[in-house]
Amino acid sequence: MLLSQVLESTKYGIPTIAINKDTPTDLSLWESIHAGKFTHLIVSPEQLSMFNGHLPRLARLLRQNRTFTQRIKRVHIDEAHNIYTAGLPHHGEEAFRPAYGKLGELRVLLCKGTTFQDLDNRFHAFVR
């Protein structure tokens, strides 16, 4: 799914990259990301905070490079119902994808006034 989103955005001339667990660790690629070559980042939530005992490369960049974070103007969260349904513990069970529950931490890292938009076609009344 991420690949199709990258291809669609690129088709319209928007420099786009998907960042997830499969993103190469190639130094030149990450230098391009750091320099702002890509104006559209499609990111899995696990890349934004501590995950499996380590801080992913993008999470480190967000915490260590103010110039990078200042370029971020908008954050769109797709499948936002997961913030509640998968990101938080329920009925004594651990969260299925706890990274969704940590997305609020991103607000602290980004500049004041950064726009956040939650997108979903299945918002339940209790999530709205």
C-alpha cells in the first residue's frame, strides 16, 4: 500500500518516500531525507518513537535536528481509528500497535502551528 501511495504522489511531481521498517539504511538516502529532498514522507507510526527497544532513524532525526522538524508543516494520519482501537490497551489486553497510541508525542517534537489531520472512513462515534 505504501508503494502505491508513493507512486501516486510521484506521478503528480511530489517528491515522496515511504519510511518504514524496510527502508534501506543507505547513507546517501538518509542524507537526502535529512536535506529535505522529499517533500512528502509516508511513514509508519513505528518509525516515530521507541519501537522494540530502539529509536528508529527517523525518530532520532526528529529529536536531533530542528531544521528538519521546522520543514514539517502538516501531518496526516491515515486509518486514524487505530489511535484508539490498536494504539491503546483495552479490557486488560495490551495495545496491538502501541505506536499509534504514541502519535500525540509527535506534537511536542514539531513546531507550534503544525497542522494535524486525522483521516479515516470508519470513525466510530466514540472515537470522533
